[in-house]
Amino acid sequence: MPKPSSQSTPIAGPRTQSFQAPQGDLAVLAGSANPELAAAVAAKLGVKTSPCQSLLFSEGNVFVRVLENVRGRDTFIIQGVHFPVNDNFMELLFWIDALKRASAQQVTAVIPFFSYAKGDKKDEPRVSIRARVCADAIEAAGADRVLTMDLHSPQIQGFFSIPVDHLYGRNVLCEHVRSLNIPDLVVCSPDTGFAKDAAAFANLLGAPVVIGNKMRDDHSEQARVLEVIGEVENKNIVIVDDFTITGGSLISMAALLKERGARDIYAAVTHGVFSDGAAARIEQSEIKKMFVADTIESPDRKLPDNIEVVSVAALFAQAIRSIHDRTSVSMLFPDARTDE
């Protein structure tokens, strides 16, 4: 009988050389909505994305499968809720359910853009508060916490009874704008509703702020800009917002600023949704350069030269590392306000 090799590894007995953190090993998974961002986040974390599979069958059914063992692991599924919104949202729910059924110790839903956040209130008779319905569904599927960026209204965090970590794209966007050394810079909010956030942008950039006044008459996704409050003559302007769909508000605001004597017009927006024709309209507008975060991906869209994508992968990676290591996520935001 051959003598057992001295190099053989015991399969039983106490483990003295390895240590597993109480929260389990880190696992990052990429849903079909944000594969590029997920890969970039994983690279920043020094890990590979866990193998997984998602399919959309011919009749519209969504199918997901995790292709490696996640039992006892601290899992983060990166899946945005942008176009096709309902397919991506259902896929997110199925990922959460699949991970819970695979005995993951903790499941964090990483939602770079949460489209249904726009449905945050009952401001008309007999309408649904869509963001609340989605929050309930995410919890019912089994998510332990949510990590997202620039919700349309920060109070949406209160729709969840699980922890929500809310990141701000302005930190990354402002860092990029500062690197351009634009002289005589003024920050412009397209409406009064975003004025408080615009003030935070202005604080980071060390610039004054002006406020636009716009009116939205219906659900056509078009708004009329009526006036701008503040001095903009001979100034370079950066219009800031959390998202843009048609580009209408930004384009009309840029035109009005030019009428008031502004010089170069820039825009900095976290979520570039860009419905059909929006990017082309922005290309032909008074906006010299627009900066958007990489929270939304679409393999078949091509952006014009005056729209530049700024990556927020490092910020998401820092937040995931903090959640995994059980350290403070708020430390990532030196400008964080106590009311949020």
C-alpha cells in the first residue's frame, strides 16, 4: 500500500491558520443593468465579481441564478432601476430572493439609480406612492439594507424599515469641475426644489449660487423655465441637478442664462437618464459641457462629445467597504448636513 504523502491536507480538525469575519466574506454581484460599474467597483475593492447569470425569456420572464456558493457571505448585488425600469426592478427583487435562498448572511441591494424615487408623494387624487410600493417589495424580497445614490427626495429613506445608505454624486462631480479651474464660476439650480442641494454644490466649489424658477404643468416631462434669480452676467455657470430625462429644463435654463449675459454654460447631473433624442438636443444646446455619473448604462446609446461621463465607482467601493467592515459611511461626506 502506498505511503500517504506528507503534503496531504487534513480534512478535519481545528482550523488555526484562517479567519472568517463575523459578517462573512465579501461577494459583489453584477446584475444586467450595471455590469461596467459593477466591474469597476469590484476592481476598486480588489475582488472579482461573483459569477452569475440573468436571462430575459421571449415572453418577458426574468430569470437569475448565482453561479457560486454564497452561503454565509456578505453579498452586494449591484442593479440599477433604469430603462427598462420594470425589467430591471423585477431582476433586482429576484437577485435578492436568490441570495437569501442561497443562505447569504447579508444582502445589500446596491441601486445606483432608483427611478421610482420620483413617485415619492400623493400629490394628486387616486395615485400610487410608487417609491413606497417599491421599498416594501425590496424589503419583502429579503434585502437587509440598501445602498443608493441621489434619491429624488432624501426622505424616501424613511419608506424603508431597513438601513439605507444614501450617497451623493456631487462630491465626485465637484471634484471633476474643480480640476477644470473654470474662472468666475457660479452654481445654478434649475428650480427652487433643488436650491438646497445647489447650495451644497456651491459650498464644495467655493462659488455663489443662483436659482431658476420653472413650472411643470403636467406629466409630459417638459418644464418651462420662467426666470433666474441672481447675477449671472459675464459669469461661467454650472447648472446642477440630480437627474435629467429629456434635458428640457437644462436646455431652457442654459438659453435663459445666455440671454442674461452668461459666458460658458456647463451642467453637472448625477443621473443622465436621456430619453430618446435628449442627448442630441443637449448637443445642439447652449451647454458647452455636461458631466454625468456612470450610474446608468445602456449598451446601445452613444453620447455626444459635449457629454462627459465621470465615474462614481470609487465612491461606491468605499461605501461597500465601510458597510462590510462595519465602519461609518457618513465619514465619506465631509460636507454632510445634519438634517439628512
